[in-house]
Amino acid sequence: MNMLESDIVRLRALEPEDVDILYKWENDTNVWKVSHTTAPFSRHILRQFIDSQKYDVWETRQLRLIIESVEENKAVGVIDLFDIDPYNRRAGVGILVYDKKDKGQGYASVALQLLIRYSFMILQLNQLYCNILFDNTPSLNLFRSKGFLTVGIKREWVKTTSGWMDEYLLQLLNPKKS
């Protein structure tokens, strides 16, 4: 079986046809708090981003994959490696399952497990990390269920319309270092 596929989820590269769904997701101001976005994205910029994904992850230092439901053959979210550091062999992880009806279906859990395996076995990373707002219990539970440990708290790290929020830093070390 494909390393980036399970019985319910496949992780796939961005396609030009994904521009409209990315436009919807990236410009939803309800998502901006967790993505640290402060301005909308144009379709032009998103097309350029999709085009840049054709380059090697070591060159772009990022990788965005569509989380696709195998049963429905539709995009339900995205999962990212960002700030890929080739020297220190680490990367940040971000994940979004967009629609409420798709949450709680196991998509995020399986997608994260697939990305962890890919990151450690194929990219040979030493560690993954993520930053999660203190009130995002579902994300904290998701990452902790995959072995990520809380290694720090960044106090008043993120400014929101309702004030400052703390953010947790979680880390997962590769158990099979080369």
C-alpha cells in the first residue's frame, strides 16, 4: 500500500484544480487565528503557491498535502510541513479539516499518522513540532495521541481580537534515528 494512503484517507499533492477550495479555506477568517493569517489570499497568489509545490521540499522548505477522503474521493482538509530545516532535520506540522461534518471522522488522526511516518521514514527527519493555541483542545488531544509532548508554553504569543493567547509548543522525536 502507498505510504501516503490508508483505508479512509489519502494524502496527495496539490493540483491546479485545488485553487478554489484553497481560496475558500485560506480566506475563512474563522481559520485565521490558528493559521496566523491577517490578510486574504488572491487566487493568483494561491496558483503561484500551488505551482511552487513542484519543487523539492528541501528547496521550498515546505510541503502542503491535500487530505482526501478515500470513500468520497473529495478534499476534506490539508496537512503541512513548514519551516523544514534540512540541517537540523526538523519541520513544523499544521493540519486543517475544514467542514464540521468531516471533523470527528478520523481524517485528521490518520492523516497525521501518515505524515509522521512519511517524515521519519522518507524525509528522515529527526523531529516534528507544532504550535497549538491553549484553547484548541481537539488539536492538543490529536497531537498528544500521536506521541507529541508539550515542551513549552509561549505566554501571550498570539494576539486575537479578544486579547492575547498562550500557545503550546509540542514536539515529537523520531524513535528510529539513523
